[in-house]
Amino acid sequence: MKMKVLCMSAVALAMMGSAAMAGNTSALDDPAKMSPFFTDAGMKTLRTEADFKTAWMAMKPDERTAVLKDCGDTTLNKSHADFCAMAKKMGG
């Protein structure tokens, strides 16, 4: 019986930890913030440097800071490498 309670407790803790981690989203994964930087709906093709700069400057300073912070994360940067390179060029 004690083993069953311990196992159930471990499962409950693991589920709570997973839910907490799922709530931690990146600014790089927010389509509303990111779409101005891309020419296509699938967000694969970056705009020109001039258009990118216009979109970058239209963001609030705290949003730009959050994006640059996320670009500093090695895991996030891998899937957004081109964007992050341009963002760092603009404000980092």
C-alpha cells in the first residue's frame, strides 16, 4: 500500500511539473508578435532588413528585450536562428 501511495505521489508531482513548464512560453513562439517579421503565414521567410528594422522598432522595448533573451537560449535559438541573427543585429 505504501508503495502505491509513493508511486501515485510521484506521478502527481511529475504531472504538476509538466503543466508548469508548459506555461513557460517563448516570445519567439507568439505568432502575433512574430508575424510582422515574416513574408509568409508559415513564418519561414524573413522580410528585408529594412522591413525587419521597422517591425523591430514598432515593438515595445520590453518585448524586444524578451525576444533577445529568448534568442540567447541555445535551444530556442536553434529553431529561430535566422530571426535571432537579425534581431541581434538590430538591437543586441
